[in-house]
Amino acid sequence: MGEAELDFSLILREKAEECETFLFEYFDKLHDDRTTLYDAMRYSVASGGKRLRMILLLECAQLFSSSIDDCIPFACAVEMIHSYSLIHDDLPALDNAEYRRGKLCNHKVFGESMAMLAGDGLLHYSFEVMLSASLSQKTGKSHLYIKAMKEIANYSGISGMVLGQSIDTQANQFIDYDLLKFIYLKKTASMFIGPMKAGAIISGADDAQIALISDFAYNFGMAFQVTDDILDETGDFAEFGKTIGTDKKNNKNTVSSLLGVDQAYRAAVEYITEAQRIISYFNSSGFFINLCNYIINRKL
């Protein structure tokens, strides 16, 4: 890792820690001795990660507003949704994973039943958080809050992430490249598009600006997933934080298995280059440009 990448890694870590301060406040009050539900929810939320979706929502908001305070509940909700999706994705019925972010998966600690309920709990709690923020809004921006919530719901739900995961689950091992790209759009890129559009909407971006943000998030998300595929083949547990080779073990086709690692990397570079071109339309795009470089240069 070069000096610039190391410096940016530290910047990301600082931003992630700030996000975690906001996020964990929503879990401090959750406790019930009669169940491990809240412990299971907290376990996955607190298991680390770069908090990229939270960070991108808030950074996007800063492109259009000097204050991000009213975006914080939505950023926290997005992280809850992301955490729920990982809990369910790791279950034996889906990816059958053992580790996530260097720790045992939720179902390995709390059992499959509680892991499913913890995921359900995080999903519902995320909407409680967003609705509470919307109802407490007293500055006449409630319609923007609701519009942002609709984007998050749309891109994480049955038209977005859940749709992509369902097709991924049912697709056979002879899946073609076009269908694979559609799955990646839905199950991965959607979880960048929705949050970033939400941050832009709450902060007053116009339709043209929101469209640019959406295009950036699409290309960034696709590059993120392709590099993830490559890491699943070429990474190691210490770097990746989860068992390597899971896709191959589950007979799942990926961009790297279909095209080969070198061509997959070239595809990721094309996506990330387009993402950088789009975000450059905004004056304060330095963070996003550096993030793109960081993602494409993750240890391959």
C-alpha cells in the first residue's frame, strides 16, 4: 500500500469512527434479558467494516449543503439495512459463510433462527429511525425526508438489492455476463445508489445533480463488486476478513470466473474511471476521486 493509499485509509477510518458514534447511539437503549435479539443485532452492526454507505451518503450531502445533521439518521438506517443483508446473505441457505469481517458470522454465534430475526429487526428498526426523523422535522423539509426514504426503500427492496439477491440465489452456474451485471447492479450498486440519492435529496440537490450522483454510484458500485469478486479469488483471510474462495465453493459464477482475473480488473477500471469522470462535474469531488482510487487499488 502506497503512502497516499495509507493516508486515505486513515481518513476513511476516521470517518468510519465518526459514523459509528452516530450509529451506536441507536443501540445503547436496546436491551431485554429475555432474548438475545438485541445482542445479535448489535453484534453485526458493531462488527466493523468501512461504513462506506454511511460515509457516501453524508459526503454526498456535503456537496450540496454545509450541514449534514438531518442526514445522520438516514445514514445510520442505511448501515442497519446493509448489516441485515449481510446477516441473511451469510446464512447456510444462501452463501453458507463462516466469517464476516474477520469474525464469526451472526448465525455461528447466535444460531440460524436468531440470526434471521436479528436481520429482520435491523431492517424494521432502520425504518423506525427514518420515520422518527421525518416526523420530528420542523423546517418544512418533511417531503424531502419521505422522498429520500422512498429511494432507500426502493434500492434496498424488491426492486433493488432483494431482487438482485433473489436472482443470484436462483440463477444456475451457467449464468451469462449480461445477467451477472444485472445482478450486480441490483444487489450491490443499488446499495450505493439509494443512499447517495437520499443524501443529495435531503440536502437540496436538483434533478440533474441527483441524476449525476446516481450515475456515479452505479459505476462505483459495479467497480466495488467486481474488485470484491477478484479478492474472493486472490485475497487472503487477513486482508479480506472472510473465507476466501466462497464463490467457487458454492459454484457461483462471478465476473472474474467468467472473464478471468485480468479482464475482470480491466472491467473494474473502466467502471471506476467513468465514476471519476462523472463526479468531477462537482467542485468538491476530491474525496470521491480518492475513494475511487482506493477501491480499485485494494490488495488484489
